[in-house]
Amino acid sequence: MLTSLSVSYYFVIFLPSQEKIKIEKAEQKESERKTKEDQRQLDLDQCLLNAEIDYIDHWNKNCKGRRLKNDCSLPLNLADSINKILKENKEDCFKKYPKTD
């Protein structure tokens, strides 16, 4: 009788509780992974936004330096240089916040 109670306890109470713990740990791990990925995406978005803001600011300062209105046409070599900086800044963002899948 004691053996049968021990076996019943093992299969009815112990194993299901162990399975529940495994499931809860897996869910917690997935939640932590999702939180990290969400934060990475927020950081990447902010970095890219800052790169765009710096680009616009740099462009408009060059316009102002030429006594022109914001979003003016700049000489090709200067425009290329500013565009290159934007591209490099964006690439730096993707390096700093790589996709982790």
C-alpha cells in the first residue's frame, strides 16, 4: 500500500509539478528574450533617428552658412559628403544593435 501511494504521489503530484516548473522557466526565458529584443529594437530606432536628426542638422547648417533656407540644394561634393556620413552613422547603429536571432 505504501508503495502504491508513493507511486501515485510520484505520477500524480511530483511529475506534473516538475513539468509545470519547466514550462514556467521556459516561459520566463522567452519573456526575457522578448524584452531584450524589444529594447534592442528601441535602441536601434533611437540611434537611427539620431543619425537622421544629425544629418538634417548638418545639412541645414551648411545651408545657413551659405545664407540659404533650410533644406537647400548644396553642391554635389558637399551633399555626397553629408550623405556618406549619414550612411556611416546608420551602419554604426546596425553594428551597435545587431539582430540577435
